[in-house]
Amino acid sequence: MSQLKIGEFEEVVLLTVGILHGNAYGITIKDEIENRLQRSVSVGALQTTLRRLEKKGLLSSQHGDTEESRGGRPKLYFTMTAYGKRALHEVRQDRNKLWEALPKYILDLK
């Protein structure tokens, strides 16, 4: 198993930050997950996960320009670090090992 342990929602958030490359901030991440996965995402859960991923060194953040529409507050943009890319790679390898070990008849829907 991977040395870089991440949960399922952390994986979804990391993948989404990668998809949004350069435009990943709270609302765009939330909207992308909800649109692609038809899954409701609470702002609180997302913010907690973003901070946790940043603390683990899988994401980094930087402030954008201030915006009047946000009361002068800047957006906080997230990017995946090299460590985050490695974590996703390892998670994918682990999942692939499980999928490959699954007998074909288990997924037969007939």
C-alpha cells in the first residue's frame, strides 16, 4: 500500500484541483465536483479538506488579486505539489492492483 495515505474525498479534491489547473479556488472546486460527480459538497467540508491537504504538503495556495465583488478579499488559489502528484499516482496504482485482482464474474451484471 501507499506511504501517502489520502481518503476518498481528498483524492477527489486533488483530482479536481488538477482538472482546474490555474483556476482552482473554493467555489470552482466545489462546482466542478458537483457537476462532474453529481455529488453535493459542503463548503465547510471542502475548506477543511483543502487545509488538510495543504498541511500534508499535497497542495499549495496563493492569494490572487483583491476583488471588489468579494469585499476587497482575494481568492485563494490552490495548486497540486509534486508530493500531491505522487500521492495521486500511488493511490491510482493501489486501486488498479485491486481492480486487476477482482474476478471478472464479480462484475457481471447479467
